[in-house]
Amino acid sequence: MSLSHETMLELMALADGELEGEARDRAEKLAAESEEARGVVEAMRAPLLGAWLGETLREQAGAADGVADAVMAKIERARAEAGIAGVVRLSEVRARRSASGVTRGQLAVLGGVLVLAATILLYVRSDRQPGDGSSPVASVDVPTAAPSAGPRPVLSAANAVAQGTPPAQGVEVDEIDSPAHGVTVFEIPAGGIAAAASGGTPSSVVIMIEDEPVKP
Amino acid sequence: MMRRTVLGAGAAVLLTAAWGGGVAGAASVKAPSIRLTIILATHADGGASIDARLPSLSRLLKSEPFAHYNVFTLLDRKQFPLEAGKAVTYPLVNGRNVEVTLGSVSTGDAGEQRYQLEAHIGEPGKAAYLKGLQVTLSANQPFYVGGQSYQGGTLFLELALVL
């Protein structure tokens, strides 16, 4: 069984306590009857996950240094304007972690929760915007196009990154360690990768690392 | 679908936890190579173009982060044999070096071989740009590391393990 996009949103709203009356009754009934739905609600209610999702959705682009960093900021602005969950920068995660004094053991738990968070986020977004990683472009002339929602940003966390929806034959990012630079990971869905792969159309990733070190 | 996705996420956690422990050694596999492709991406108002030697990029041009550029130039492409545990070093055009090391090899769900690659990008005497990156992938599956500024554009490194 799979949950529809609308159902996912409803369950998220239920977890946030935003539903009332009939809608709430309906969502609660669904959560009671469906293990899958219940799992979503429980995951959304996890303190770390809920906080992270909320923060992610409010993510705004920061100032950029240099051309590459300006592009990174542009990407985030576009996502923010479209109401799409942004990306999590390693530096910001790191700063929050140090500010809250999280221990290494708690980090391990956080890693697992973040994986689930990324999973839910990607699930919702994949229903909202079908990825169009493919663009039939000639090898010489390239149409200038606005950024599409092809690749899905994947949660990055300091020194430990895991993809929420790792395809069996895709590229899996196991760990990124770039202490002084902001990192964003974009997942390219299957079909977006060219036929360079001999055995099919696997997913891939683009790891964007800001050139300028993050100012402390 | 959700259940499968969540299970997939769980598997990713377990894979991470089992890093370095539950995979087979690399001794029994064919000698793979790493193919490094250095791409300069820029944006030009005048016209868009992509180097004909970059066919794998053509389908990604509407996708972020590539969609922010419209001119893609191949700067270099090199292929180096990989040996487990031994780093391959390649000097980038901006003075930094990229090091790629083959880790262990495991068998994927479909029976294919999955390779763990480690990458490092840095410059002697300076803090590392990319201290460490570990990915698991199959042969002929490119992935990209981008973000370094160069000549008014951005460098993208395409890395692919080939047999």
C-alpha cells in the first residue's frame, strides 16, 4: 500500500496538530487503521525530526561569495520562493549541533532520524513535482531553461550523510566531511542520468561544495 | 511505496553503521579504473553550448545545479587504474589536488558489484576543500562534485568507476 500525496500532507498536518473536526477524525482514523500512516505520524512527531523539518522548510538563502556560491544561493532562493523545502547546509547543522551540545551518541540517533526525515520529505516532493531529470538537448546547442525540480536535494549532515531513498543500483553518498565549506547534495533521479551507464539508468548525485569557507 | 522507501532508508542507516565491516574485500574483482572528467560550467548571455565530448551532461542541463549554467567546457579527462587502498592523485587546474581511493567491494541487490570510493580534494598547506567523501556505486555510474570557482565559472568533477 502507498499513501497519496494528499494523505501524506494530511498526516503531517495531524502530527502538527493543525487539523480539526472532520479532517482530524479522518486522519486519526487512517492513522489508527494503517500501520504505514501511523508510522508517518509518529515519525513527524519525533522532536528532532519535527524540528528539523520545520527548520528546513523555513530555510532561506544566505549571502554568497563568488560565482559558485552565488549560484548556490540562487538555488535556495528559487526553492524558497516555490515553497519547496530547501537544503541543509553542513555548516548550519554543525553550528546548531555545537550550540546545543549534542553528544556523539545523540548524533547517531539524529543520523537515523534525519534519514527518515529525508525519506518523508523526498516522498512528499516526488509526488508534488515529478522529476524531469531528462532533457533532450543537442550536444552543441543548449536551451537556456529555468531550473527544474529534477534533482532532489538530499539532507546533508556533518560528517554523516545518508540518502533517504537509495536506489539499489544508484550512487549512494555514505559520508561527506568538509568542515569549512557548505555542502549541498542533489539527487538526480533515474532517467536523469545519461546513458553513460551501461546497465540502465541509475540515479546519481551532485555534491556542491561552496568554494569559500564558511565564516565562523 | 512508503514502506519500501522507509525500509530503504533503514537499509541506508544499516549500511552506514556497517561501514568497513560487512563488505567483501576487493581482491576478487576485475581491476577497475577511475575516470575523472573536469568540466567548467559558466553562464553566458550570448549563447549556450556544451562540449560535444560531454554527452552524459546533456540530459542533466535542466536539473539543478546544472540549470544555472549554459556553457559547459571539457577541461580535461583522465582515467587511472584503481587499486584497493591506494590513492590516485590528480592535479586540478586551480592548484588543488583530487585524490580517489578504492575501498571495499560488495555485491548489490541485483547481484552487481558495488564499489566504495573515497575522495579528497585539497591543496598542500591549506585546509582541505573536501576532507573526505565516501560513496558507494556501481561501475559506469558517474557522480559529480561541483562548486569550485574557476575563471568566472564553476568546476564540476565527474567521477565514474569504469571496468
